[in-house]
Amino acid sequence: MFLWQYLTPLLLIAVQICKGQQCDEFTDLNLGHAFIGTNIRIRLLLYTRENSTCGTLLSHTDLSDYPQFSLSKTTTFIVHGYRPTGSPPAWVNDMTELLLARDDMNIIVVDWNYGATNLNYLKAVENTKKAAANLTAFIEMMQDQGASLSSIHMIGVSLGAHISGFVGANLKGLIGRITALDPAGPQFKGTSKEDRLDSTNAQFVDVLHTDIDALGFREPLGHIDFYANGGTDQPGCPKTIFSGGSYFKCDHQRSVFLYLDSLNRTCVSRAFPCSSYKDFLDGNCLDCDEFGAAGCPVFGYDVTKWRNILLKLGQTKTFFTTNPKSPFCMTGYRVDVMIWNKESRWGYITIKLHYNGTEALATINHKSAKFMRYTETHLFAQFDKDVQSVEKVSVKFSTGNIFKPKYKLRVLQLRLTHLEHKERSLCRYDIILKADTEVTFRPIPCEGSNF
Ligand SMILES: *[C@@H]1O[C@H](CO)[C@@H](O)[C@H](O)[C@H]1NC(C)=O
Ligand SMILES: *[C@@H]1O[C@H](CO)[C@@H](O)[C@H](O)[C@H]1NC(C)=O
Ligand SMILES: *[C@@H]1O[C@H](CO)[C@@H](O)[C@H](O)[C@H]1NC(C)=O
Ligand SMILES: *[C@@H]1O[C@H](CO)[C@@H](O)[C@H](O)[C@H]1NC(C)=O
């Protein structure tokens, strides 16, 4: 055991020398370190397009040895969070490669694994200000060598989001951008803005929330705050402690995977400004006129396209929903239903869109909708995929109550409007939806659209 502990690093070094290229790796610790606790030590690993998979350990005092580190380019710092087990973050290489595929920049992976690895979370929290002081000194040195603070982007995960905030505060809010991925809540909520991330910490601060009821931070902290699936429970994550080990961190970690999808341009998640998730699900926040031709902001790396208007607005809280796994984005439709039943009806609608053997599904069941005679009921349907050209539509109405008589919904008009491509609107007139019975039909173009 002891021998191995010393031999393994030696072997690794030997292997690297044989390969002829020496790459520096993120510190790999284990539970033993977490038990004993670790003191803070900060390693900065540089990645550039010269080799996006091979890190170079940077000196904290002298940059003359790294010709590939060009201070006229953007420098993106990736700052991880708490590491209760000491293992390197599994996503950090993907993030580095995807960022470099997007833009020619310097990436500095901030390895503060010594400092973040501790069974006692409070000790890791204590280290955040120390880590920030250390990074501030490094960035000031970059500045002395000619880098501009506007060219600095910090991407911080969990505790790393607050570290990024502290660095920004130390530098008077002049760094270009902070992206916070589910900023940590415990020990930070309720503190004053000096003791947590704040929108004054950088010229532009974008924040994603995925676990506001446990490990994340509930309140908005940036110029734009994205609440994925309302920010609490992420689809596909275990709902109870009995469903597996990822129960504690699945929602929290989802923030990173959503960001990776955005970097990879897997698909587009439009985020809608709204005061609450409930209002958003009710379809009350689908108006994007205040953003002009650009439409509502898109979650992720490219939200800088909305930067000027978001800065003008000050603080914008937005919502979007996701699938349980990548590709995470969903496709929104507005659904307008008008019935001619004499009596009002309450119930849920499930819609399927079919094209060439693929099927997209939306279930609108967050609350029972009310349908009234000759009145348009507006619903917001979110499909798990985008069907390019809809051949057939299936609709099911259910009351959600097996003891109720089997109502019929006598639909005068049903209209589906694609939120991204309003011209793709589909209609159907005069159908009868018997409760719990799926009806499939070919949609037709809508007549005399009133919006
Ligand atoms: C930052 O941390 C590194 C390693 O932990 C250390 O060598 C360096 O001197 C620190 N810089 C400052 C300004 O404290
Ligand atoms: C980048 O580094 C990796 C790991 O050392 C090495 O296998 C690969 O050949 C390098 N690629 C280039 C283009 O130098
Ligand atoms: C990026 O997307 C491609 C497919 O478009 C996928 O094969 C790849 O695994 C993705 N990469 C990451 C890191 O998510
Ligand atoms: C329809 O699906 C089949 C098999 O999934 C595929 O080979 C074909 O190209 C698709 N046609 C169109 C028009 O997308």
C-alpha cells in the first residue's frame, strides 16, 4: 500500500517522459485525504489550442516560460467546487475541450483540490476567500504583463462560483464575465454581498440554478439568472435517498452538464423571463418582445449576445425546462383550445407530434386546465424533441380522476404554434376528445390566425 503510494506517481512520470510530452494533470486525491482534511494549495493548469488535452502547470510569479499563453486573447478560468471525495472533477476536460473548440483562448483550470477536499464542508468554505486572494494576485500579474481585465472570464461551479465572485470583487468588478453554475447555497445564503457572488463582481454575470432547495443558491445573483426546471428538481435525478448515491448531488451537478450541452451547441434552450416557475409553466411568460429580433435569451455560453439589454434591465430571472438527459433542450409550443361544451371542463392534455417514425411528446399536467365554451384556453406544451415537419398529431384529454364520468371535450378549434417558428402553426377544427382516449389526426394550416 505504502510502496504503491510512492511508486504510482513515479511510474506516471516515467510514462510521460517516454511519450516525450509532459502533461500536467489535475490533482487526484482520495477519501483518506478527505478524512484528514487538506490545506489549500493552488495549481493553475493552462490549456490552449496548441494541445487542448495536455495541461501545463503555470508558475504563479513568472509567465515568460509559456509562449503559448497569449495575453492578448481571452483567458477563461474554470473553478471547481467542493470535492468531498478528492477525485478530480469528471467534467473538466470536456469543458476545456469544448471551450477551445468554440474560441481561441487560454484556459486556466484552477486546481484547488487541496483545500476543497475535506469531509468538513465548512473548511472548504473557509478556503474560498484564500483561493480568491491567490487568484487575484495571479490576475494582477497577468495585468502587469499586458492582459486586460475585460478579457477575463471565470466559470465557477458551486463554491467556485463564489470564489469567482470574490476575485471579481477584489478586482473592483472590472473582469469581463463570471458564469456561475449552481452557486453554492449552504453557508452563503443570507450573507451580505461581500461574502458571496454578486452581480457587481464582473461586467457581466450569468448564473444557472439547478438545486436551489439543497446545495444551490435560491436568490438571483447575476444580471441574468437561469432557473432550469424551476431550479429545484432536475428530471432524471433520483427523488429519494433510496434511489441511489447520486441523490445528494445529481441536481447540483446537472448545472455542469447543461452548460456542456450549450458549449457543444447540441441544441438551443430559450429561457423566458418570468416572476415564477408556475407562471412560466402556465404559459404566461412567452412574450419576448422586449428583446426585439433576438427573442428571449438562450441559456449558456452565447448569452453574451443579450448582454447590452440585460445590463440595461439590471436583473432578469428566467426559466426553461429540460429533458432528463442530453440533448437537454425542449421545444415549446403554445396551444390554444376552444370548446363548445355547455359546461366548463377541467383536465390535462397530452400531445404527440409524429413525423417519419419519430414522435415528440408533451404532457401538460402541472395543473388541471379549465376549458370554457367559446373561450380560448392557452396552454404551454414542451416537447422532448423538435419535429421538423409534423405529419400527424395525437391528442389525449384526461380528467385525472378515474371516478369521474367520462367527459367529452367538444373542441371547436385546436391550434399549436411553434414558439421559435411561428409560421409553423398547426390547426384542427371540430374534434371530440373522449376522456382518456387518444385521437390522432392530420393537422391543417390555420385559418384567420389572430396573432
Ligand atoms: C498561490 O498559491 C500557490 C500554491 O499554493 C503559491 O505558490 C503562491 O505563492 C500563492 N500566491 C500568493 C500570492 O499567495
Ligand atoms: C496532445 O497531448 C496528448 C497527451 O500528451 C498527446 O497524446 C497528443 O499527441 C498531443 N497532441 C498534439 C497535437 O500535440
Ligand atoms: C458533443 O456533441 C456530439 C454530437 O453532436 C457528441 O458526440 C459528443 O459526445 C458531445 N460532447 C460532449 C462533451 O458532450
Ligand atoms: C425516414 O426515416 C428513415 C429511417 O428512420 C430514414 O432512412 C429516412 O431518411 C427518413 N426520411 C426522411 C424524409 O427524413
